Amino acid sequence: MGRFKKDTGPKSVKINTASLPDIIFMLLFFFMVTTTMRETTLFVRTQLPSATEIQKLERKSLVSFIYIGPPLQSQVFGTEPRIQLNDAFASVSEIASFIAAEREARQEVERPLMTTSLKIDRDTRMGIVTDVKQELRLVNALKINYSTLRGEVTAGR
């Protein structure tokens, strides 16, 4: 009769975790570099109109956004269209200081290349938009862009 030997070796193989912190830090660094943070919290509704002939902006770092539309919290702020600059509601008279601050934040070489992009809700009347454009003209911010979505233009809009 044969004898049976007891297996005295390790029953499970240990996994080497020496390089695990390196992998975790590499993934953390990757996500920190590739993730973009939202710069502005919107307080106005901006359902953009559609257009067929649109162009994409080349350097978004040189774009300053002005949002115009009805407030999201209509029970608090009403239903009339409002102007939003960065993270706060503003009046037309505050646009000049906003543009001046945006220019100061840029390098001297980039200032002539700055664009002001208007993100306007599709149901907003042109009166407030004209007021904003007149104020931009007074501060010599003449490169204006209207943000739209690609799509078919419907009649009556």
C-alpha cells in the first residue's frame, strides 16, 4: 500500500502589491489632468436656437460668455430674461466692468483675439440682447459670437 504525503506548501499564492501605489497615483494623475471642471453654474435657462451654417470656435480660452435667459428659479427671480456674468446675475451697466476684468485676466498679446460669446435662450426677446450689444460696442468688444446648436431651422422661430 502506498503512503499519502501531506502537502506542507502554501495553500494560496500571495499577490505582490508593491507596485499598486504607483498604479493608483498614475491613474489619479491621469484623471486630474484630463478632467475639466465646470467653470460657471448656470442660473438662467439657455435652450440654444438651431442653425445650419455654424463654425466652431478655435481657442475657447479666449472666449468670455454672457448668458441671457429666464431664471431657472422663476418663483424667486421672476420670469423676465436676466443677464448672467460668471456666477451671478448682472445688469447691463455691469458688462463694461466684466469685459475689463476679462481683458485684464488675459495676456497683452491675446487681448485683440478675445471673443464675447452670447448664449441666449431661444425664446428671449431681442430688446435685452440689443442692450447688451450696445454696451459691448461702448467698451470696444466688437468680436461677438452667438452660440447655437447644429440643426434644421424651423419656420416661425
